[in-house]
Amino acid sequence: MSSVTTNAFIYKKLPYDTFRDFLPITQTTANPLGAVVNPASGIKSIKDLVTHAKAEPGRINYGSFGIGNMTHLMGVLLSLAADIKMTHVPYRGQTPAITDVVAGQIPLAFTTTAGVADLVETKKLDLIATFGEARDDQFPNTPTVVEAGYPSVIVVGWSGLFAPAGVPAPIINRIYDGMAKALAMPDVKDAIARQGSKALSSASPEAFTRYIKSETEKFYPVIQAAGLEGSQ
């Protein structure tokens, strides 16, 4: 998920048209996401979370990094897929949200895994699931939402490279080739990994365009369900 595919629907007016004014070149990074809970919450898995939420609709509060943020939409997407009701508690960024989970003020937050790695390793938080299609290399013992029975809830943060509309295809392809080579370099991959992301190049500009389209089709109904369309 990226603001590229969500802001176009959340904001009433942007100074650009996301789908008209830019040409996708390639994805550049993937940012693993997950769900963390306070160890005293009694929630040990996505199955536990769903069971608790079904038993007491609306009683489970989950934190996000802000209204319309991908961590907010992760909660909405899971709620739709599992047919549960949770209460969203938006924070102004990651630090206050995660701080409140550690303190037990809220039981759950959706987050980047890089941002909670130290807290998970020191047992201050439990990472109950990652949201990629496959298990995260950094947390191989943590199951995915797919394993929990929710393949439609795959969510990965990403960034990418775009050019202004009208740039000739040969130039787009030349930039793509150069970026793909750069993203494959060990030192570049290591530098991106130190930032908590993974270097990732699309198979082609066309493949990146298709990916953006699929992400848009996936999250537009989620934005609508959350009542966020045109809300900002």
C-alpha cells in the first residue's frame, strides 16, 4: 500500500491527478507490516483477535499512525475480511501508537515491522502476524495473515519511481534499466535494509503499472468502507 494509491480518494482536492499526471517506472522498496499486541492482552494470534472481537464487537481498540494511514486501512481491511468490529484509535505517528501498546493503554496496533523489531525481540510486544504473502525473513517464526486464513488481507508498504506524463517510452525504459541495476547492488540493498525496507524492482514499467492498478482496486472499497472518501 502507498499514499500514491490512497490519497487520490481520501483527499478532495490534490494539485495533481495521480493517474493522469505520472508514469510509473518501477517499485523501489517493500516495507513489511504487521500486527503487535501487548503481551498481557491475551491475544496470541489473529485467530485470537478475531475471536475476541466477535465476542465483544467494538471493544478492542487498535492504534494506527493516523487517519487514512496504511496502518489504519490494515485494520479496516482485516475487519471486513473477518467480519468483525474494532475501534480505531488514530495517533500522530508511530511512536505514540506503539508507546501506548507497550504501556497497555491499547491492546493492539498495526505497524511497520522495522519500527517494532527491538520491542519484539525484548518481549515488550508480541508480533502476532505479518501481512506479506510469505513470512518475513526477520521474523520467520511469526505466521502471516494468509496462514491465519485471510489471503485478501495481504498488505505491504511500498515506494516507487515515477516520471511526469509525456516522457517518451525509451527514456522511461532507460531509467528503469538503471534503477533495476542499482537496486540489485549489494551495497544499495544493504543501505535500504538498514532503513527497515527491502530493495525491490518491478519486472518492468508495465508490471508496475498493473500493480498500482491492482492496489487501487483493492483499497478503494476499503477507503469507502472506512468513510474516508473525500474526507480530507
